[in-house]
Amino acid sequence: MSTVSQDIAKFVADVTYKDLPPDAIAEAKRFLYDSLGCAFGGFLTQDVKIARDVFLGMAGVEEATVIGSGRRCPAPNAAFLNSMMIRALDYNDIYWKQDPSHPSDLIPAALALGERRRASGKDVILAIVLGYEFEMRLCEIADPGIRERKWHHATLTQFASAIVAAKILGLTPNQIVNALGISGAHNHTIGAVTAGKLTMMKNAADPFAVQSGVIAALLAEKGFEGPEHIFDGKEGLVDAFGGKWNLDILTENLGKTFRIKQCSMKAYPVEALAHSTLSATIKIATDLDLWPEEIQKIEVETISRAVDILADPAKYKPSTRETADHSLPFCIASAILDKNLTPASFAEDRLKSERLLKLIDKITIASNPEFDKLFPEMQPSKVVISTMDGRTATHREDYPKGDPWSPMTQEELDTKFKSLASPVVTQELQAQIRREVFEIDKLTNIADLMALCVSDITPKKKVSTTARSIR
């Protein structure tokens, strides 16, 4: 009998661009566009600056472009840096079933190795669709999910990244099996990455898994071998983790449908399970024109996973930006102040604002068992805001903006891209990038797109924010 890796490898090696339905291609373009915007948004963050200094300080072959800087470096390093930029603001896509993931973290593997081998736009789109396909399938195979077992979803990305890289390199089925085995043998990531007080590792865990998949595919291309039973063999993934698994999900109906159409975009730069609550909060605050001083209390009911991840004690007094965008109390308070939530809502002075801290103390967040029964098909959240003058307003959201049931329009996506890219690239260059992305199937060399993804604005010493004054 064939192994799971062998079945995956055969499909990956055989599938072609012509096998992709038009709607999957269209979604891949939208996610690529969204991801490049997120990368521009992350370009100026401190964690990305540190990583860029380290990786660009290493000697190496100039194979692939680092977004924003325009510097070129070895493909594995470019994949890491570009993936970290996409993740830096927690504004990129989300898929959450038994486990969560951000499939767009994988896109830099396709771009970096695509540049290395002068791949076409169609080659890159195909690799992106495959990355989404397997990352999303991996989110469905464990019950309970590995996140519930205290592991981070980069543990899943280590497999999907090897698939993306292998497809771009045109590896044989046997080489793909080896790439899966190489990457999957050493990248299991513990949940401490996103537990309690968060650090810069929150944005780096998946990029490290992406980089490893690129390296694994390059090794496999040269004949390096990895375990062929990485999923289903002795001390493979299932045996090592224990519990209930359904590995058939990784291979059933491959090519008949494509999961990329089921992935969500983010309307806010925060952890995904906060979005329904924030949409409800912003609606109430906007409709009533509420300000923090007018509020007596805020009561939230949501799913238990959101409470566990976003409302533990550390989240009521966030001291880092990474903790703040995973803090439901902070996000609620900041959303009421701004009547929205943008990267500027996490300006450094917000974390010390007495005004917001007082409002946070008025927020209670509880799990609703009935809501848990509806997850993950729905992400219900109910917000009740009571004011000092005796008014009460309630709103419930079941689908966050960006969900396939409530998709972002192209106009909304353009607005998001512009807001993220404007500090880094001019409007003229933004328009060029947009045109190239949505006509990427005409590109004979992906390097033509990457050459555009370079800042043409001299960065200011201090980037101003558009958040409302909190003093």
C-alpha cells in the first residue's frame, strides 16, 4: 500500500495549471494581492527590521527579492523574510476548522523559488493554490486539533511549505515524498508561541516553517532523503501525537474541488476569533456614537476558544503589540475609540493609555456553549453595551467580514491594500503592482512582479499614525 506522502506526491507532481478552475485562479490572485499589501504593512515593523538585518547580513547567492527593501538573498532567507512581513500585523488571511492557519504565509515560498528558477506567473499561481489546498486540509485532520493539544499551527505549515516549494521546483513524486519527510521531521512548534504574553516569535513561527519547507525541497532535489511514512508510520505524525486523526482528508477528492475558495480574509489586523466581536462592537459604537467615558459596561459572549486565546489574564494588560492584537479586551476598547480597528490602533502609546485601561476594566468576556456548537461553520459573538445614561444596545455577528459568507469586495480589498502600502510605495507603483497581480497569468517570469515590490518612498524616521488622540 502507498503511504499518505506518496499519494499526496503523485497528485502534486501531476496537477497542472489547466486543471485549476477559474474561480480558484481568481481567488489565488486576490490572496496574492492581499498578502503583498500585508507585506508592505509589515515592512517597517521592529521585528521585521531585526530579522532583515540578520538575514541580509549573511553572505549568499542573490536569488530572490526581499519585499520592500529590494535586496536579494538566498531563496530560503527571502521566503522567511517575506513570510514574516506578511504575518507581522496579523492582517493576513485565516482558515480555522479543527486547527487555525494562515495559508498566505506560504506564498513567499512560491515567490522566492519562482524567482530562483524563473518560473512563470501560472507556475506561481498553481503552487499557491496547492499551498492553500494542503494547509487547509491539514487544519481538518486532527480531532481535537493540535492547537487544543498545545501545539502551534506552524506544525502543519512545515508540510504544506514543502509541497509549495516542491511544485515550483518541479520535483518528481519520490522527491516530493522526501521533501515532506525532511521538513516534517523537525519543525513541530509548541503552543507557547501564542500563549499568555506574546513576543515577536508569534510572527516568526510560520515563516520559520516556510523557510524549512524551501530548504527541504532544495535538499530533496539533490537526492537528500526523508522519512516516507512521516504522517502514517511508526513514530510519524499520528503515532507521535496520538489521539484521533482522519488522514483520508489529505487525499480524498483531490482535484475535484479546491479549498482556496473557503479561506477568509481579514478586515482587521488582529487574531481571527476576535473579528465577529469587533464587527458587533463597531456597529454599536458607530450607531450610538459612543465614547469610552459614556460606557458603564460591555458584556461579550463568544466561543470558548476565543475566550481561551484572547481573554486570559495577560490579555487584560497587554504590554506588547503582539499581545495587544491577541487581546480581545484591548481590541474592543480601541475599536470603540476609533470606530474601526487598523494598524494605527496599536500605536505604542495606546498600550499605556489610562483612557483605554479604564474601559478594559469594564469588559467581561464569557463563553457560550451554544455558540461552540455552531463553530467552525459560524463564528458567533454577541456584544451588549450599557451606557452611563441607562441605554443598552445588543448586536450579534455570526460571520466576520472577509468570511466566504461575507467576502470583502474588490473595492474593500483595494482600500486595505492602499492603507498598508502607502507608507512604502507610491500610488503609481501600487497601481502597477495591482495590474501585474491580476494579470499574473500573462507573466513569463515572476521576477517581473517582484521587481515592482520595492519601496520607492524614502522612509521617515518616525512613522506617524492616524489613530485618534488618547490624551
